[in-house]
Amino acid sequence: AQSVTQLDSQVPVFEEAPVELRCNYSSSVSVYLFWYVQYPNQGLQLLLKYLSGSTLVESINGFEAEFNKSQTSFHLRKPSVHISDTAEYFCAVRLPHDYKLSFGAGTTVTVRA
Amino acid sequence: DVKVTQSSRYLVKRTGEKVFLECVQDMDHENMFWYRQDPGLGLRLIYFSYDVKMKEKGDIPEGYSVSREKKERFSLILESASTNQTSMYLCASSLGRGFEKLFFGSGTQLSVL
């Protein structure tokens, strides 16, 4: 079975500073990888996904994540954060042709002015 | 935009009560999901439905049942609520067989006293 580990539960960061959220997964077969974001008092929204192809994927709001098969990682980065990026971020994995998403425990990002 | 609506934002129930959590989606999605979200544990899948009257158990189905009589509505039932079922419950839906993007409701915070 696949599993996901998010290495940081809380990440405080100053506005306009870079941020990296770490995600490692374990699986004996190929997987699909996702990052979801949950803003305060809202449901989760898909931020970006890796299914195949280029190992670097980008979102429309400046986040990017790189799939690293040898290190079984899918870290999320943003070079310059805004106050509005304050949220909880979840890494998730699933097997191709399966419906089950396995989520990590989440990383809370708090951006301060 | 897809809208997934959960009937209550906050719910307080007593131990032993029968509890119904309702979820409605407006985009004709085949798939619907119930997750519970707990601090430090991320999201865990309770049940999944891929069609009307069809359901599959997720990772933690014990103590829960579900009902899907209409395509747009997916209900989670706690037959006899217990204090360890105090949690945030999230409903989600997705289209077709790809399962690539889940749309989440904003959640129901259930407290069982």
C-alpha cells in the first residue's frame, strides 16, 4: 500500500520569502501525486498534480512541485509567498486506475508581514 | 464551478444518537466520497460511491454507513454516535474514471458529547 509523509507540520514564513513544503511517499509501483490546499474555513482545492511526463509541474498561483523518483519525493515550492498563501497544504498519492487518494497529515503555512 | 454543499457547518450530538450528514453536488459527478479530517492524521477515506446505490468501504468504515439514492446526493450515517467520532467530515465528488481532481465541500464539524 502507498503512504505519504509530510515532514513539517508547521511552517511559519515571512511575506515575500521562499517556502518549501516537503513530501515523501512510499510505494512499490508508479503513483500519481497531488498537492491540495485548504484555506481557512474552506474545503480542499487541487493545487497541482503529477501524472506523467515532465517532472516539474506548476500551478497558476506561482507554486511548483518536482517529482523525484529516486528520492520518492514531491516537494512543493514557491519563491515568494503572499499573506493569502496562509493555508494548510496536503500532499496525496494514488495508484493509477484506483480511486483511493492517500493523504499526508498536512502542513500549516502561516505567512507573516 | 462545481459546487459541493454540505448541509451543516457545525453539528453537536449526544452519544448514542443517530446522525445524518448530507452532501449534494451540482455537476452530475459519478463519484462521491466521505472523508474525516483529524489534526495530525490528515484525511482518511470512510466510504466511496461510484454510482447510485453503489458503495465501497474506505480505510475506516467502522461505525459508519452511507446512502446514495440519487446521483447528486451522498449521505453519511452514524448509527450510534460515539465521542471518538468527533471530527471534521469532508464530502468530495469527481467526474468519471480518472479520479484526477476531487471537488470538496467546506466540511461539517461534528462534536459528539
